[in-house]
Amino acid sequence: MEQFFLQLTNGLAVGGIYALIALGYTMVYGVLKLINFAHSDLFTLGAYLGLTLLTSMALTDRLGPFWGTVLLAFMVMLLIAIVGALLDRVAYRPLRQSPRLSAVVSALGASIFLQNTVMLVYGARFQVYPQGILPSTAIRVMGLDIPMVRLIVLCTSTLMMLALFFFIQKTKTGTAIRAAAIDQGAARLMGIDVNRVILMVFLVGPALGGVAGLLVGLYYGQINFTMGWGYGLKAFTAAILGGIGNIPGAMVGGILLGVIEAMGAAYLSIAWKDAIAFCVLILILIFRPTGLLGERVAEKV
Amino acid sequence: MALLEIAGLHVRYGNIEVLHGIDLRVGEGEIVSVLGANGAGKSTTLLSISGLVKASAGSIHLGETPIHKLPAHAIVKQGIAQVPEGRRVFGTLTVEENLSLGAFVRDEKGEVRQTLGWIYELFPILAERRRQLAGTLSGGEQQMLAIGRALMSRPRVLLLDEPSLGLAPLLVKAIFQTLKEINGKGVTMVLVEQNARAALKLAHRGYVMELGRIVLEDSSSALMENPEVQAAYLGGEKGR
Ligand SMILES: Nc1ncnc2c1ncn2[C@@H]1O[C@H](COP(=O)(O)OP(=O)(O)OP(=O)(O)O)[C@@H](O)[C@H]1O
Ligand SMILES: [Mg+2]
């Protein structure tokens, strides 16, 4: 039983990371019907920029582990948000009126470009996050020894998702984003500047993806320029699992995938961890082709 | 001086021109109806007023302001709202979220709430269903929502694209009655309709479009008396 709950917390932590990345895919897809392949590389970039800021500015030495990490997270978000907006400006916006395939090819190109840039700047070898930034102790919760880092990852992703949920559901800009995802033309008839909505999506999605990269660095301690590939694929799977284009769906899908994976690894086989995750995806898509939360209400025409 | 004035409007989709020089004037406080067969270009005309499609030649003025070069969202801000063909309510958002989006260009919260109260007075059923997803409403309720949503921006000109489509006759009557009431509050209207009888009864003046051109323009009563209009759009009333 103890093993089960420990695996559950691990699954929730990893799932939270998947969810943060999945949100970027799903938001961009929602508004542009485009799969932003370069999103996984923004995630990687987040991990590397986090490392650079961490080592060069000694934030955690000056501000202590808590506030140092918080500030670090905000800086990573800001920087990756800017890169995300630039990505849209350079790679996607010029192709807005072109056939969709052009934008897909551009996305692949941008992905390769970003990945290679990271490799050229930081090298191809694994990089290690300095130890001892976050307390390596475990904390006792309800009779379980849960590593502190795991709790921090869990709390951060939960907070981010709550903030996003509030933003999307309750603010004027958030409602405009949802409207533009449903019907761009009708949204423009409401006086919504769809270009601003797209910019917003390319700021917020990458910011969350960048933080996810930082969290992976803090959680596992090791990062590599190809890390975006695996995480990107999982997060994309999570987005589809929840219903691509659906924001709560990406959160649910990510967390579910993380938990399933952790349980599969613990009770079935570590080697089959990925296969189990994808089997679940296939099963769900057979019975619910639109994903778990996708399009609950059919639109009347 | 017309409130809305379209002059020599040409619109093309790709290489195909579908509007070949439309001239249309709408005075302040008027209801102007636009009739025409399927594919005549009625919706295209409304979409170009709202800026969703762009003119390849010609001009559109709201009062003194040229609006044909403005982006769609800026045109709403100038005071033009549209109830689009097929209603296009946001199905996975609630009724109230749909209405609040209608007021996207407005900032004064208190006044927006007042307008919302007015919409709920006009269409009490919407107040009842305010928390329901718009996609679960009936066709008639969706049409009311689309009209209410457009009014939330407090437009000077309201463009309506076939608001009677697919609705039962009694419901059409009720909605048109409400439109008359709204017009009484000073909202100028352009009403595109296939239901020519109902449209001409409501409108002050009318235009008839064929194949991307205006072929007839007159007062509603004169159009209703016109034998050609009767034959083509009123089901040959004289014969019956
Ligand atoms: N997006 C588009 N791309 C290409 N052609 C279009 C497009 N929309 C409309 N058309 C064409 O333009 C012409 C005018 O269409 P429009 O929708 O304006 O007609 P309408 O008078 O509103 O017809 P209806 O009564 O069927 O709504 C038609 O020939 C139509 O096929
Ligand atoms: Mg039409």
C-alpha cells in the first residue's frame, strides 16, 4: 500500500509536468488548428535557460531555496514566452493564409532549428543541475516519506494550472481565447482582435512549457538537448487523451498519463512503461475518438 | 446624409468576383431589407460591411468614417454589429458568456450590465437559460442569443443575415416584433432575408440582389406591389 501511494505521488508529479507541456500544444491547436512541433524544444530551452540562470546568478544562494526558485521560474517563463512569441512571428504568422501543410513543415523546421541551437550552445552531453538547491530531504505526509522535490514539482504545476484555469475561465481575455478557438470569424464579429489572441496563446503556452523544462531539471537533475522529444510526445499524447484543443482536457490527460505510467512501471514492467501509456491512449481513442473531454456538446447547425 | 453608405463595392473570392459594384444606402433609424435568391451575394455584402471579407474596389462609410480598410474588430468598435448567417453562437460557452463576448469592445462595466438587463427583458428565455451552454439551446433560442449578443455592443447599425431561417412561423413573428421594438430604440438595421414577406412588412425600404448586383431598390410597399418581386419572392401572390 505504501508503495502504491509513493508511486501515485510520483505519477502525479510527472503527470503535472506532462500537463504543463500539453497545455501549450492544446492552446495553440485550439486557436490555429496547428500542431506546434517546436513546442517540445521550447520546453528543452526552458530547462537549459533555467540551468544557466541558476548557475550564473546564484539566485538560490542570495534569496534562499524557496524565493530563489520562484524568481527563477518567473524568469524562465518570461524568457520562453518571448521566444514563443518570436517563434510565431517568424515561423507561423507569415504562413497564416497559406495551406495548413506549409505551417506544419515550418513547425518541423523550427523544431529542428531550436534543438540544434541548444546543442550548439550547450553541447550534446548531459548537463547536470547543481545538487542541493532544493532540500534533498523527504517530508512525512500521512505516514509516507515523500521527497521534498516531488512536492515542490507537484505544487508548482498545480498552482500554474489553477492560475491558467482562472485566467481562461474568468477573465475577458481568457473568454476571448475560448471564443476564438470555437469560431474565429464569429470572434472577430465580437470585436476580438484574433491576432492578439494568437499572440497571447504563444506567450502563455510556451511559458508553461518552459517552466515544465525547469521542473524536469530540478526533479531529475539531468537534462539533454534531445529531452524534448520524449516529453513532447508524451505531452502531445496527453493533449489528445484529454481532447486536443480542450484546456481542462490537457490537464486531466497529462495527470492521468503520468499516473498510469508510474503504476505500469511499478506493477507491470518498467521496460513497458511507454507501451502501456500508448495502449491506454489507443483504447480511449477507440471508445472516445474526441478524447476524454473533447467536444462534449455537439454544436447545432 | 446616410448613416451607412456602400458605393461601387466589388468583392472577390480568389479569382472569382461575386459582387460587381454594389451601391446601398441606409439612413439613420431605417430598417433596410436585402432580398435575393441563393448565391446572390447577400451574405458577402454583410460580411464585407463587417470587414470579414475585404473589398477589392469601392468604399463603405459609416457616417463620415471610411471603414472598408479597417480590420473586423475595429469595425465593431465603430458601431456595427452582425447577427451572422447560421447564428454562430459559441456552443461550448454559456449563454451569459456569449452575451458578455458581445460587449467585448465596451469597458464600462455598469453600463454593460444595464444592456444585459435590457437583453434579458427582450428575451426572457435567455435569462432563464443564462448558465446553460449555448449549444444546448433550440434553434429559436440560439437566434435570440445571436441577436442579443450583437446588441450587447450597443451598435448604431445591426446587420442581420436571415434571422428567420429554419424557425417556425409563430417564432418568426415574435422575433420580428422584437426587432421592430429594437429599431424603435434607434438601432438602424440591414435585414437580409429569404422570407421576403416578413422582411418587407418590417422594413422601410428594400433592395433586390441578383448575381452580385442590385437590380431593384424601392420602398417596401412599392416592392410588395411590384409584379416581378411578387412572382420571384412572394410566391406569385397575385395569382393566388
Ligand atoms: N468563402 C467563399 N469562397 C468562395 N466562394 C464563395 C464563398 N462564400 C460565398 N461564395 C460564393 O459567392 C457567391 C455569393 O455567396 P453569398 O453567400 O454571399 O450568397 P447569399 O446571397 O448569401 O446566398 P444564400 O441565400 O444562400 O445565403 C456564391 O456564388 C457563393 O458560392
Ligand atoms: Mg447568405
